[in-house]
Amino acid sequence: MGNVLKKASIISGVYGQQGEEMVSDFLAENLSDEYVILNSPRIYYHGATYDIDHIVIGPNGIFVIETKNMHGKIQGGMMGNWVQERRKSGKYSKVKIGNPANQVHQYAKAVKSYIGSRWAYENDAKMNIKVYSIVVFVHEDIDLTKMEFTKPGYIGRVKILKLAEMADYIGRKQGAAYTGEEINRMAELVVPVNQRDQTVYYSAGKLQELNESAPDRYEIFEEIGRGSFGSVNRGFDFKLDREIAVKRVSLSNRYEHSTISRFYREAQIASELKHKNIIGVYDYYEKSGVLHIIMEFVDGQSLDEYVKNNNVSVTEALDIMKEICSGVSYAHQKQVIHRDLKPSNILISHDGEVKVVDFGIAKIQNGTNLTMEGLGAGTPIIMSPEQIAGRPVTEKSDIFALGVLFYYLITGRLPFDGEYIGEIVKKISYSEPAFPRHYNIELTSDMESIILKALEKNPDNRFKNVAEMLKAIEEIQHTGKLSTKVGRRTWLKHIPVPVKVAFSSERKVFASITIISLLIFIGILAFQGYRDSRQLSQDVLLTRQYGFNNENMQLLFDNPKIYMGLSVNVVGRIEKLVKIDENNTQCTVSVRVGDQSATRDVIVSSKQPYSELQSSNFIEINGSIQHVMIVNENEEVPLIVADKVEDTKDPWSILAPAKYTFYPDNIVTQNNKVVRLEKIEFADQETRLYVQMNNTGSSDELLVLTNAVGKQAGQEFKELKNSYYGQEFPSIVQLQPNQEAKGVIFLEPMDSQQGTAMVILGSTNDVLMGQEPYIFDLKW
């Protein structure tokens, strides 16, 4: 049996704790006594704290393990968040679960560096530290068939396993040869003997000590959200044995007084609001210049994430809005206005509970000493016209925000959007939103009237209070219609008479929209056909003139025989040996073609020995197409005779030349995290963003640049999956002080002729406070 030197600690909640204990028991039962098992070790290294699920040290290496007690299908893998597909109420719900492979890879690097440096310091000798990272799924009905592996069973260097496969993988791994003494010494470096019983099972006497000292009662773990006023971390309350969320605000001399006032005001306001649809606040304190609010922990996702990950039905939208309105109505009864009801301030738990969060800029109506500095506090996408204009903010402003949320749930888009804040503010103040039924035909006219009434420009024309809006929603749920009509389409008076006649009834509206849509659709098809024919001819001509590269290789596979003799300059990776003799080596090379994920095989003939060709992950091939070989049941594969084959460490350098290159050199700084947009390349199949990240602080920083997006002329350009042989952009990066990292982000092709664009790096990724994205306004 494996030698368990430290038991699992209570830091992961009931569900996570159960999974970690299953892994601990499995390792103990299935590994030999040569292996030592350290559960829940904590490593402090270079100013950072690493809470690791399991470390196994054996004669063949060190294994760093991240446990996931998920069930159902798991999707994702190479980039961004993984997604868990869970059955709930008779349907499947997709939930983001982060990126465990990236997380455990960072842990493994920290473990290797930590043990290596400690060993060298204490023994005055270097040790060959072999560390292997594993993500293990323990639930019996887990399905990994939809994972996107870089190679079978792996994402990068991280092995992805089911529980039953883990012991065999560890036992068969080769790479190190440690003695029993070396194994025990490394285990002591990770977890000293006097710390191995620290599994946070406290006695009654210890609980009494914790009760007397509030800060010592709580333990704070990883950051789960960030906003302009601080961070939110996951934590644990030892006294009540439950997970918590901890909002933290660091004081500075310049803002100390106002920060403390706002902090305690927020805690006091929120602690008085006790409702099932409002996040509970349990405690607050100050320690070492950092303010802490102890709050209810919700395992779920924000409303914006929920809408992006789910096809929200009208019925589901009504259910969610009923819960939101219920919580806000209760707060209004307590004379508290939220003033910032944006989608990221609504949480939906995995169990379907809806919670309103962050009353941080709330205003107590009758408390003049507690008003916020500046009348325009809030988030522009949900601010009411009177809030933008700086007029007094009442509960009618929250009603406007509720209309925005309802519109967003029903249509999947905001009623007022734009590339720039000024554009959004102008639309909120002067423009009317598009009819919600234009985007969702399942919406009835009565449901639409509720949304439009809440979005009235004049506060007097909205619902008189949230309770009235809630009553209308409940009436729709119970009867399917409203007993009395609400809302007025006041903007119809500004519409020209001929247009007004065409839209004077629902039947005419439907007929007019159908005819217009049909004409537009026919026009688009005709234009697309014409453009495609011109593009094909242009691609062939350009290929014959300039030869092949990774961007246009797909043309070669469509008809390889017509391109004999054309030059080739591509980057690829050697897959297998085909033929070798004294003067020639033929091997299969996988090359990227066209989009970011497609690869095809070519045969490369070179005078270099096969051993030299294998020396690098990537090779750059310069040559020409001289032959077509028949393989795999008459499949035609081009043969490239290489004039030169070279190692390359930069696969980006061989991409097709950009049509236009722009060097903005723009910088966005948040705290000590600096993101520089160095270069933008506009190409036919993508827009390439060259990004540099720096940590200018004195402690480790986590930079999150997930879900990059470009905006141009009212159109959104999403991030492309960049699977170029696993060279994905490091969208979540932990940087040490003064460390930098670089990468290339691929977006859908943007138009260089426009002359302006907006690039947004990093989703809100918030749980309790929005993490601000890095926004670049560009003009060239």
C-alpha cells in the first residue's frame, strides 16, 4: 500500500472534499509502499501560495495531481474554460469549470522549482527533479470523449485520466530513479513532519479560540473575482465548517478614509438585507491594512456567463426575472437602491438559485450622509437616462436596469450597445431599443410590453415600483397574458406616416419584416456567390504567382496535380518515417491549412538524416511540389522536395503575409499588471494580436485574458481557436515580479480599411465583483 504521510484537508467543500478523499484512498490502496502520498500540501514560494490536491513521490518521479469530482460530459481542453454538461430538470446545462490543466501545470512548475532550489540549498548539490502533472476525474459517469486533446490523453504536458487509470499510469511512468532516502527527503521538503497533522479538524477548545479572534476564524484561498475596488477570494469558515466568499480591499493613504467609509457602509447595508435572492453578508473586519467582508459563497456563474452558455427559453427567463425582482423589491422596501444591476451582479448557482450581489454602490434613500461620491455611479450599459444625466437616482433607476436584464435574458443581447461608452450613453439617452420580438419570436406582446415599460426614458412612465413589475411577471406566468395592458410605444409619433401604416398592426409588422428579410437574404446570397467565384479565381492566381504557405495549402489538396513545380514555404511537424536510404529521407509532415485547427499531411523528401529532422518540434520547409503519392486507399498526398529544412521555434513567423500591419504599442495597466498590444496583423483568414504581459509589482500576479473580442463598425469579431500544434495563447498566466510573457491571439478577420477598432482582452470573469477587461481603443 502507498504510504500516506498527510491526510486531505477540509478546504474544498463537501463535494470537492469527497473527491480528494476518494483519490487519497485509491492511491493508498493501489500504489506500492515505495510511494509516499501527500494530500492537500501547501507550498509558499516566491510570494505565492499553492494549495495542491495531491503530490505523490515515488522512485520514478514526482506526480502533481488536480482532482475533479465532476460528472457528465466535459468539453474543451486546449484553450479557455472547460465546460461540464450537467443534466438538470430534464435538460442539459453547460457550466464552465475553469482550466484544470493550466492550473495543475502551474502547480507542477512551482513544485519542481521549489524542491529543486530547496534541495540545492540544503544539500549543496543539484537534483534531477522529474515532475509530471495529472488531472484526474473521479466521478464514475464522467465522459471525456468530447475533450480536445493535443495528443491522445494529454493537453500539453498534462495527463488527463479517470480514477481507475491513475495507478497504472503512475506505476508505468519512467524518467527518474530515486532512492527511498531521496523520496523521504523530498517529502519532508514539501511537508515537514510537524505539519503533517494539519488537516483543519479543530477541537472544541480551538473553535473557542477562533470565535474570540475573527480574522483567525477564516482561511482565504484563491482569487475568484476582481473589480475596481478590490478582489474576491474563496475562503473557509472553520467555526461553522462552510465555504465562504471574502471581499478584500487594500487601503492606500490617498483613499483610506473614503475607502473605509464605503467598505463599512456596504457591509452594514448588505448585512441588513436577508432574502433568499440576495447574497448574505456574515461578518467584516480589518487586518494588516486589508478590509474583509465575509459573504455567502455561491457555486455558479454570473448571468452574462449563463446567457452565453445556455439557450434561455422564455419560461426560464420569466423564472429568473421573478427571482431577481423579488430580491430587488425586498431591498427597496428596506429603502436600499442597488444602482448597478448589471448582468455580472446576478449569480445563478448550479442548483438554479438566483442571487443579487454587490450592493457596494447602493444608496439608502433617507440617509444623506451615505450617498456615493459622484451622481453617475454605476455601469454604463444598464444606467438609466436620469442616472447618466446626473439627476436624482430613485428605485425607478433600478426598474430601468431590470428592463435591461429582462431584454438581455430574452434576446441574448443588450437593448443599448455600441463600440464606445459615448455611443452607449447616447443611445440610452435618445434612442429607443429594437422590439425584443424581433430577436425572439416566442415572446408575446404582453411580455414585450413589460420590458418596454421598464425601459421608458421618462421614469414616470415606468412601473411605479418593482412590486408592480413583479406582479405583471407572475400574472404572465400564471395566465399567459396581462389583465390590464402596460407600456406605451411613445416613439411611434416620430415615425413617418407610410412606415407607420406598414407597422400599424401585428399582421402588417410580420408581413413587412418577412418581405424585407427575404429581399435582404436574396441579395446576400447573390453577393456571396459572386464574391466566392471571384475569390476562388483570385486565390488560384495568387498561388501560382507566390507559391504555397500555411494559409493557402488547402488549395493544394483540392487538386494537387495542377500545381506541380510550384514553390512551398511551410511550417510543420514530423509525424512518421516513410522511407529512408543513403541519399534521401522521406517522412510524413503535418502542416496547418487554412483555419486554426485543420491540419493535413504531406510527404517531404530531404537529403538530411531522419535523426536531424526530428531534433525540433517544428520545422520550416522550403522546396517545391514535384510528385503526388497515393496512400491510404487512393488518397493523393503531395510530395515536397525540400531544398532546405530548418528548425523553427517561432511557428508564427511563417504565416501568410499580412495585408496590413499596425503597431499601436498601446498599454493598459491594472494595479501591477501591464498588458501591451504591440502589433496587429490583418490577414485574409484572421486578425493577429501580438500581446506582451508584464508584472511590475513585488508579488506574483495572475493575468486573465480569456475570451478576447474585437469590435468594428457595429460588428463583433470573436477569438478563433488557435490549435496550431498546441501553440495556444496563454490566456491565464501567473507572472512572478518583473516577469514578462508574450503570445499571439487570433481573432476573426477584421477590416483594415475601417481605420478604427476596439480590442477587448479578458472577459468579466467575475463571481462577486467584475474583473475589468483590458480595453484598447485603436485608430490608424
